[in-house]
Amino acid sequence: MTTDDRDWNINKGFGDILTGLIDEINVAAKEGDIVQWFNGLRILYRNVSGHKKVDKKSMETINKDMKALKPKFANIQKTAMTESGKASQQSFKNDVKDKLDEINITLITEMHKAGLIFPTFKRRSDLSGLET
């Protein structure tokens, strides 16, 4: 195995990990599971934050936003006793979801800028005559 092959395998493996994390985050967001969504974003952040091509200031902002959001999870109760409590809890969860959306979009944007999200298909010029 050459150095180029090993580097490609390492990069492919890292890309697979990132893709898997993004998939898990999307499932949690779709299901409305804000705890899993937050945890997935935190893991994705940890995997990406040390990458040399990622903008450090943007990553610091994401980290601060996530740290500010974490204490809010302590306020989320499993069941509300009254209708007004349920409405208040739903409003609170919606605010958390909006912030998670913002963090998610910012993190994915930074990953794209750093070239950490690879295209799933790339045309090869040497095969362009065979493509239809």
C-alpha cells in the first residue's frame, strides 16, 4: 500500500464518519429529539473543530452557542401538568429547535467551506466521452 493509498483511505474513513454523524443528526432533527440532535451536533463539532481548514472564529462561535444552549436542557421536563405548562414547554422546545437549526446550518456551511463534505459524484474528464 502506497502513501497515497493510505492517505486516501484515512480521508475516506474520516469522510464516512462525518457523513454518518450528519445522517444521525438529520434523523434526530426529523424526529424532534432535541437531546439527540444536540449530542450529535456536539460530536460532529468535536470531530471538525480541530481540522486545519476550518475557520477558527466560526468554530468558537458555534462552541459558545452550544455551551449557552446546554443548560436549557435542564429546564425541559418530560410531562407538563397543565395546558399552559404544555404550551410553555412546547414554545421552549421550539426555541431550542430554532437554535439547533442555526448551529447545524453554520456547522455544515463551515464544513463545506473547508472541503470536508465531499461530492458524492464527480465527473471524470477522461471518461467524458462515455457519459450520456
